[in-house]
Amino acid sequence: MSSTPAASFGAHSHELSKEGEGDVKLITTDEMEVPPKTEIDKLGGYDLWKDMGEPKYVVAPMVDQSELAWRILSRLYGANLCYTPMFHAALFSSQPKYQHEMFDLSPGSIEGVAPYDRPLIVQFCANDKDQWLESAQKVVGKCDAVDLNLGCPQGIARRGKYGAFLMEEWDLIRSMISHLHQNLSIPVTAKIRCFPTLSKTLSYASHVFASGAQILTLHGRTREMKGQLTGLASWEKIKQVVQLVQPKIPVLANGGVPGSKEVESCLEETGANGLMSAEGNLYNPMLFNPSNSQQGRQYLSNLSPEMRQAIEECDSQLEGEWDMSQAAYAPAPYLAAQYLAIVLTIPNGTQTATSAIKAHLYKMFRPIWAEGRHTDMREKLGKAGQKGLEYKEKVGEYVKWVEEFTSLLKSDLETSLLPSGSYRPLTQQEVDSLYSGVVPYSHCQPYLRATKPENEKEETELKKVDLEAKRKRAEQEEPVLDSKRSKTTLDSEATVNGSANISNPLCSNHTTLSSPALPKLPTASTDLPKPCSNSGSTKCSNLACKACCAALRSLAGDEESKFKCEFHEDKEMKAKIRSDEMKASKQKKKEQGKIKARENQLRDRELAEKKRKEREEKRKLEQEAKGEAEGSTREEEVA
């Protein structure tokens, strides 16, 4: 059984930290500015909230993780509002390939279509109001609102100047939100993070409301709280923001909810209109089921017969009886099989990125590997879905992998490694009464990352998995550069403001599109060409593919700092580290070989010396025996 208890996790803080604000006066609801008016007849605030069914259980926007298939699975288990992954507004507005891969708007697609995928909010990261408006207009009719990401704390967001790195750009935030509020036919919402102090957090929330946001989501952590510094989410700050803003518009709470036990506690303690979950949902898609199972069952009945049948057929792997209305945990292979059934039955050929599929499977099966069971299956998952296969063949490999894992866990049941009768959905009460509060390792379960993890090795493996999934997704988006395409497209003497020549080649797409990331670059034919347009530029701070980013970063002098890219620099650093590790490993093996050779040589010498001494001893004994024999002969002759 797993060592993960089903008790309260404490991933949040009930108290405000000592912030040293003294007698700072906090803003009140009556003091908040009034949002700008719009001439467009559209829903807003609580009218929007009611039109969406007053959703309380929300799937967060997660890059490459809150895709259509996962949203459908989450809705099966009680989620009643979903956000798309974060889309880059500059790319979504200008690159058809990127737009199609991120959000399928083709005729017949069910993305953003009821009953499969509504209510839905599409999230964008942006720092230009016109680009964001252009992107948002493309999804009108396919969602209930568009959201501005003001919460992403990752390094690429800092380089790209979006997400949480706009927290100090209050004028820019207001210009963007108010621009869409006044010019877009659907509502605008926003997701933010806390400042270290309560007073500034409240002022910030008030400012976002006054800019025109119709729903506000607050993550109860600061921008710096990420990775091993994640720490505790402040429910108290969320509560204070709720009390300030909720009289005007709905507020969602985010953070500090690793499992289903904390869902209602968070809603009660913060007073928020709804709860948004990211990691809690990823590691256990049944997070909301105990709170909202009835709506999940209703959602299932509205799906197409083909998809519904494929989902229900997964019940055959379960054993015994279960109470689905209160179930909080289910076997990982069961939930994974349902997810893959959805992937394979999405109509109109809408595909799910295989990098997303693999990342979901790794997270759902994490408790099994953390327990030290069937670790070889982790390696098999890493090799599944390789390049060269057709899409359905790749998904088929994941299906076979899940089926094999199901058999392995059934064997664990037979050998009593897992509790008898546990291979079924379990309620929290059953876990407490039958298994002493410990969720069987076969089941998806809560996940907490508040401080340095206890199982650091397993945590490192999971981080590697996420990075590998993102890397493979980026490689799939980038075209292969052959000898023809890798030729430079600019004069070898071209310079920018006297900087050194570009030493690396650019790909053939580099001159086809201007980029908001580098608006001040010269555009004359003799100068640096405009940034790259291929979809491999998605995660790059320079909006460039790997080859073009390397070319931009090869600039010397004062211009060099402009073109730094954490994404590609991190990949290059990791490649260098792997290369150095391989060289070190080869050198180590070489040294070990020399040591072994010396040991063998010394052993051979010792053996030869031993044999020589044995021969000398043998000759000595033979000579002594011969001398004794000759002495006996002489004595006999004398006698």
C-alpha cells in the first residue's frame, strides 16, 4: 500500500504572514474604481456566472495538459467549468498551424461545443492588446469568455513579458483588459497571483476588476513561490480578496487543494464562488467527484453513443461493487483507460498531442512507481509512441501499455501486495475504515508539493518526464532542418547597429513574419531578417525555432542581451550536460579499464611467481628424495 495518507495535507495557510504593513489602510469595496463601460451587449459578472450554471468546480488552464480529452474526463467526474491550456496570443493570431494545433476550429470539431466542451474559457498570454483582441475574436462562439494569464511564474514568461511578469505593469494590464472589454463580443476574465503583502494584493485585485474583468481567479501564492519553493497557498489572502471583490464579480480560489478532502474546506474558508484546481486535478481527475458526481453522471449521458460506450466498457476491469456517487479514488489503469477511450473517440479527427497523453499517464501512475512497484513500466512508457507511427498506432501503444499495467496490478492483488477487494473506486470513508486512511498505491491520489519532497528520486523522475514531454512536443512542432533548409537567408556581412555578424544559419521560415517579441529590429533587406514563423517558435522567448534562436543569440555586443532565451539555452545546457556526462562516463570506464588491466597484470605476475616457487619447491623435494635414494643404495652396497 502507498505511504500517502488520505488525511488533510496542509497545502495552504490559514493565516497571513507577518508582512510588516503596520497601520496601512486597506482598500474597501466602496473605494474600488468603476470599470469602463462597453457599448457591446454581452453578459458580465454574475449574469455570466449564472449563464454558465454557477460552476463551482473548475479545471485550471495548464500548458499541454488541460486539452480537450482531459477536459472531457474531468467533466465526467464533476468539473463544471474548464479552461483551455494557455495560448500565446501573438502566435494564435498569426500562425494558422499553431492555432489549429492548440484549438481545433474546423467544421465538425467538438472543441468549444456543447455538450462536450462547455462552459469553457479560453486563456491567452499577451502583452499587446491588438494581438490579443485578434486572437480572441477567432474563438468567439466557441467559448463563454477569454481569460488573460497574469499568473504564469516560469522563466519563459519573464523573457516573453507575460503572465506573472506583468504584475508591475498596471497600465498595460488595464489597457489590454479594457480594450477587450470594450471591443470583444464576449466577456473578459483574468487569473492573477498574490503580492507578498495583503494591501498590494487587494489593490491589484481591485485594479484588475476596474479594468473590466468579469471573473477574477486568485492563486494564493506569490510569483516567486514555484518549484521547491512552492510553499503554502494563502487561503486567508484569497478570503480577503473575495470579501473585497465578490460583491461586484465572482471570484475563484486557486491553490492549496491537493485532494478531494480539501475542496469543500477551501470553498468554505475562502468564501469563493468556485475552486480552480491544477495539480490536484492532474494527479487525480476524480478530485471533484465526491462534491459533484451527479452532474458528472448527467454529463456522461449527453455524450455521443460511441464515446459513452467506450468509456463505460472500461468498467469491465474493475472488481466488486462501488459507490460512484461518493468515490474519491480509482485505480490508475481504469482512469487512464477512460482517458484513452475519449482520445480515440473524439469525432472529426481532432487529435490529442501524444506529449500530453504521456504526461498524463506519468502523473496518474506516479503512486505505483513511488511505492517501488513495476518501475520497468516507466521505461516502457518512455519508449511508447515513438516517431514514425501513425497517430492511432501511437495511441494504440499507450492502450496496450495500460492493459499490461492492469494485469500487473491484478497480480499484485492475487499475491496480497494490494488489499483484497480494493481494485475499484473507493470513497474517503472506505479508505479511512478499511485501509486506515492510506490510499492503495494502485489508485490515483492526492499530490502535494509544498517543500522539498520526501521521495526526491521519484520527484526528479517526474520532473524529467515533464521536461521530456515538453521537449518532444517542441521537436514535433519544429521542422527538421536538412542541408537545404539550414542555409542562411541573409548576407554574411549583415549586422545590427554595428554588432558582430550572425554566425549560425537561419531556417527558411525566418523572413516570413514579423514578431512582437522583437518589434525594434531593423527590417531592411541588408539587416537582420524578421523573426521566424514556424510553429517551433512557440516556447521560445524570441519566437524563433531552435536554429533561428541560436542565430539571434549569436549576436555579439550590446545587442546580445536582447536575444537571450531560457527555453533553448536550457535545452542546450542539458544537451551539454548529457554530452559531458557521456564523456565523463567514457573516461571513467577508460580509467576503470586501466585499473583492471593493472590488477590483471599484477594478478598474473603473482600467479606466475607462485607457480615458479611451486616448481622450485618441487625440484627441491625431488632432489632431496633422489639424494636419500642414493644414500640408501650406498648403504646397501657397503652391507
